[in-house]
Amino acid sequence: MRRALDLAERVAAVDAPVLLTGESGSGKERVARHIHALSRRAAGPFVPVNCGAIPENLFESELFGHVRGAFTGADRDRQGLFEAAATGTLLLDEVGEIPVPVQVKLLRVLQDREVRPVGSPRSRKVDVRIVAATNRDLGEMVRAREFRKDLYYRLKVVSIEVPPLRERREDVLPLAHAFVRRNCSRYHCGPCSLSATALDRLLAYPWPGNVRELEHAMERAVVLAEGKPRIEEGDLPPEVLAGDEVPPADEGLLPLAEVERRHVLRVLAHHSGSRKHTAKTLGIGSNTLWRKLRAYGVIGDDERARPRPPGTPPGTLEPR
């Protein structure tokens, strides 16, 4: 993920087209927004369009606009998404769903930097950056003649693959905490935290739906926690509770730091979140354990000296 973000930051400074690839829900739109935010177009609009949700007969009108009388029901001029994104960035999400006839016109727009609204005899200049995203194999679609080769190479001047969440498990806990904070604020029920057993469940689940599934799972957990000081494993979705752990055989192929992280969190879960007992079992100082948990995303910078409220269950992560 660091490699993907590094490439995104390097390409943000120029207007070259970018093709984001990766599984559904892996965070391609987030990366596209990151590129936009770091670019010279950051003050302009960021316009995402889901190409898979546009009816085939409306593609041209949606992307390029139309003039009054262009077709039945066109009672006034309408600006297309290309013009709506002027001076900013247009994200063509699920770009593989664009019909082949429209692909020809899209290629022309990318080459000439101008659009011709449906029914208009004149073209209009557009100043917009294009970022495309897909969870499909466009190369295979080209070979199957379902996607134009020239458009494919025009879109993938810079190609960035966003890895699935199961391949970057170190992101699970920081993302989960961020989603919990956001939803606690949204539903006015905070502050919420995650119990050690809930964290263990999140790390064990393979997240086939990627970041999007994790985001929805945390929203559900916040709602079901009903303002409790922490989210328990019972507040998580059934599929997360039933999820299989990563096979132990995989640990022999993991970096040492990842093996250590998993072991520390398992010991923490075994002691119901008690840092004192966890540090004793691991044979390390409480300060060392605190630094590790902060690096893993289990705790925030403000949790070191936070006193435990009277009556707080022993499973709550207490200060050192």
C-alpha cells in the first residue's frame, strides 16, 4: 500500500491519466481523491462517476452533455460531467463498463481535450484531469475485443494497483478505529473503543469485501454498541464472527515484525485487554508494550494517561 501511495503522490503533480486497478471495495476512490488533493487541481471539483450505473443509451449525454432538442425529453441544454469537472478531476469508476461506441468518443475527448454535446454541431474545450478505476482485467477485455486497445493504453499512462485488505492486514486496526470514531461522531454515541476480543476477530477475518466491508462492519458495530464504552465481539457481523483465522502455516512465511504483532495481540486478547498482565507475560516493560500497541493502531496517542472510569469492565484497554 505504501508503494501504491508513493506512486500516487509522485504522479499527482502532473496531469497524466491514471488507471487504478484492484478488487471492489479496496479503496480505489480514496486513492483517486488523494491524487486530486495533492495536485494543482485541488481547488477544483472532484467528480466521481460510476460508469456501471449509467444506462447505455444515456452515456453520451451524461459524460458530454446535450443541447435542447437533441432527443425526446431534452427540453433544455444540459452540462455533461466532463464540463462539470472543469479545472478539477473526473473519476471514471468501473471504466470497463463503458459501451464500445462511447469508448471511441471518450478516446477523442482525451486526445483533443474537447467535448461535443449530443445534438451540438460545435465542440467545447475542457480542462479536466482523468483518473479511471476498474476491478476488471482490461487487458483481457482488450483481447476479447470488449475494450478498445487504444483507449486502454491512453488511460493507463500510469497504472496503480491497490492491494486488497487481506494483503495489508496492518491497515485493519487503524482503519477500524478511524471508522469507529467517524460513526460515533455521526450517531452522537461516542466515545467508542474496541475490546481486545473484537480486535482479535477483526484481524482473523479475511475481509473479502475489503475496506468497504470493514467500514460497514464498524458502522453496524457502533450502532449495536448503543453508546457503550467499547465494542464487543458480539457487536460484529455474524460473518466476521464465523470467519476463519489466517492459517498458522502462513506465519512461517511472514516477516518477523508481523509474527511479533500477531503474538502480542493474541496475548493481549488472552488477558482481556489488560496491558499490565500482557507486558508481564511477554516479558517486556509497560512503556514498550504501549509503544507497540500505538504502532499497531490499537490505541491512540491520547490513551496513555487516560484514567479508567469507576466500574469499567476489566476487558477495557487500561492505561499503563
